[in-house]
Amino acid sequence: MKRRSRVPLYLLAAGTAVVVVAGLLGSLSRRDRPDAGEGSPPTPVVAPVSPGGAALADAARRYIPLADARPVMETLRGHLPGELRGQNDAAIESVWPDWVASRDAAIRARVQRGDEDSLVFFWYFGTSFTNLPPVTARNAPGLGGPEAAERMLQQRLDRLLDALSVPGADERVQFARSVVERRGISPSTPAGRAEARRYLGEIRARVVREYDEHQQALRSMQEQDSADALAGFATMYRERGLSSDTSVLAAFAVEQALSDLRAGGVLGDGAVRRAAVVGPGLDFANKDDGYDFYPVQTIQPFALADSLIRLGLASADDLAITTLDLSDRVNQHIESARRKARAGQGYVLHLPLDAVEAWNPELVAYWARAGDRIGRESQAIVPPSSAGRIRVRAVTIPPMRVLSVVPRDLNIVLERLDPPSGMRFDAIVATNILVYYDAFEQALALANIAAMLRPGGILLSNTPVPPTAGMKLSERFTTVSYSARQRDYLFWYTRQ
Ligand SMILES: C[S@@+](CC[C@H](N)C(=O)[O-])C[C@H]1O[C@@H](n2cnc3c(N)ncnc32)[C@H](O)[C@@H]1O
């Protein structure tokens, strides 16, 4: 734990830089993959729902009231969107409902652009639709230089288009096809294939441009050490599509922060009965540390339960986790896991770790134990040798634990749940999400989080956001070292 004022800016930036690392694996046909829950008895499960869990599953969802947004507008007068800037109270009151509804729709529309980004990463790095080597930063030199890498990318595109034309049962390919179809393109016809090729080329050009701009912005921020640069870092993805990427690294970071909170006396034994994950994400296509040789999965809700129980902050039989996400794909994935759990099927979590990266030994130790408090070790899918060196574990999470995770559709910038008092969350985790918003939107999100936390409740976020009435940013924070070249910071906020 260190004092916040000592965080060097360039280190902050290093934590969330999109470092496209390599090492992704060869293909594995669907029939080689064990189904989630293989081996679980097919006995229908009715979860004993804790009162807290039930209250949150049914809690009303509503837009942020103007009264809660007013203090934010006061503090961030210079950062208001055009429609709200320079208006008197009466004018703001009259435009507020329309502004909230239209901003909600605009934010939700960004999911589509994030889906397109995932398609590009799938094309570059995916191993489930082709045996061709992924084109990653690590193995590009071995392919024989930029022209050879470009030729490989075009061959990979041909394989991807083949897969899109006959998608079969693979959920990633089905999803990729649905993204293309949303544009009115049918990749099964020769004309549609040509259109799909053009469309993917356009998305690729945008993603590459955004990546270059991001790198440039990072460099310029690393050269400064000012408040502006810090604000720039904290809102770095505000124009980006909303991506769903996730990996075991975020789970490690949260466990480290919870351990610090416990050591610092901020959270004690059994302090958490109700926790929320804002933006749990889906591990879909390999970008930084995700892979596609196992089924699409969400990690954070289960990893959070595992960490809370390991640290004694929650009891295994009295913990309800609510996920708050605006992505239908994320919410439907968790709903589907719950449906299978009700039929007696567990959830298999794959935990991959690149064996080439020089990870911090604490991260490796975390990876080796993750899931042991909530599930049982099971047979992991073996990555193909063409994949390079990778370690992988699998943990099967029993149906009861799966059913303790309840997804709610929610845009944290503009919406909140309204649980009965006494049923508010003890802890909320929001990693790699607030960075997608500008300072005003972040402050609104913090106001919504404040409204859902009990007094003394904790928010953990790796984005330093402008403080909001009712939420106190701690001077202490957690420094998380993943490896010599990757680190992150988790900030602690306490509900006053
Ligand atoms: C990049 S992923 C991060 C996943 C995970 N928290 C982690 O740290 O690995 C961002 C997640 O936040 C969700 N998200 C983005 N904006 C959101 C919003 N305004 N409200 C709720 N969820 C949001 C996305 O759908 C996605 O699931």
C-alpha cells in the first residue's frame, strides 16, 4: 500500500495500456471440448436464496435522479455536455429526463463498436477457426517481417470468412457472424463474402488507427506529470467501443486489494454478504491475456466470491453476488449459466496463464489457488502445441455457487438499483470499466454506486475518478504488480 500522491503517472498508464501480447494457440474442434459442468449430476437445483440476494434480484432499477446529479454538475461545471452546459436550474430540470434517456441509448450503442473490435482480435489471434499461427506482437517477427505478417493475416481472414459462411455450433463464430449480419451482410453468398471482407477491413483500419492514437496519447501522458495528464489517463477509452475483455489478471488485482483492505482494518471478518461486480465482462477473443481455446466465460463474479471467502471477508453460505452490466451478451451468458445450474450443471472456469511472461510469483501463486474456495479442480482443455507455452487450470463451480450470482441489466453511468435500505451492497468492484467514460460520466457512475452501497461499504476501481458527495477516496491504494512490465493500481472508495 502506498500514498496516492506518490503514484508516478507513467506507472499508472502502464497498468491499462493495451499491450497486444502474443502466444495464442492452435485450433481445437468443438467436439474436443468438455461441456461446462461435465461430470455434475443432472439433478435439478433450487438454490436457497439468501434474503439479501432475493432483495437485490428484485430491486427496482431507475435512472439517476436530478437531485443526485446536481452536486456533480456543480463540481464539474467545466466538463458538462453541451445540452447541460451554462443552463439555469429550471432549464436543466426540463431537459434532464430526455438527456438521461438519450445518453443511456448512446452509451448502450457503444457495445456494438466493442463487438466489432472483438471481431478484429478474433481475426488476428483466434485459434478456434484455423490452424494458422496467430499474428501477435510476439510471433510477428518469426513470421518473416511485416509483409509476411500481412499475407498471414489475409490467409487468416479467408479462414474466418469460411467459418462465418458455415458457422456450425461454435459460439464465437456464431457471434462473429451475428456482428456481420447486423450490417445486413450475409457471409454465405459470394457477394456477401466480398462485403464481409470489406467490412472487416474497415473495422481493422479503425482499430489500428485507435491503437496508434492510444499509444501516442500514452507516450505524451508519460512525459507529463500534471493533473491534466492524470485525467487523460483516467478517461483514456472514453471514445472507444465498449469491449467485454477480461482475464485472470483483474481477479488477482481484486484479491490483492481485498487483502490490503482486510490488513488495513477497512473490512473485517464476514463484512461482505452482498457484493456487486460492475461490468463482469466475457473472455471472448485473445487480446492481452484471454484465449479462445475454451468456451466463452466470465471470471470476475466467481473470482470475487472465491477471494472474499478465502480472506474470511464473507462466509461461503451467505454471499450473494450481483452483476451489473449493460451488455446483453454478458447478461445472457450469466443467465444461461444459471439455467444450466438449475438443471444441475456446474460452470467450468478455465484459468490460462502465459508460460513465457515473467509473472510476479504472487500472481502465479494466485493463479494456482484461484477457485479452490468455491469449486473443484477439473480437467482443463489442453492447449494445442502450436499455441506456444501456456499453463492452464480448470475449476468446476457447483450449481449452488453459480446460482448465487444474479445478473442485472444496468448502465452504471445513468442507472442504479434501489434495494430496500439494510439490503445495500457491502462491496462493489468496477475494474476496467470507468476508463471508458469522461469525468462527468464517471462522477455520475460514482453517485449511482454510492446510492447502492451501505454506509462504510467499499468500491474498488482501477480508475481514479472525481470524488462524488458521499464517497471518500482513500489515501491508501493497492499497487498490483503482474510482471516486470505490467502493473496496475486499485483505488479504494468508502461510502460515507
Ligand atoms: C473491459 S470489460 C472489463 C471486465 C472485468 N471487469 C475486468 O476487469 O476484467 C468492461 C465490462 O464493463 C461493461 N460495461 C461497460 N460500460 C458499462 C456501463 N456503463 N454499465 C455497466 N456495464 C458496463 C462491459 O459490457 C464489459 O462487461
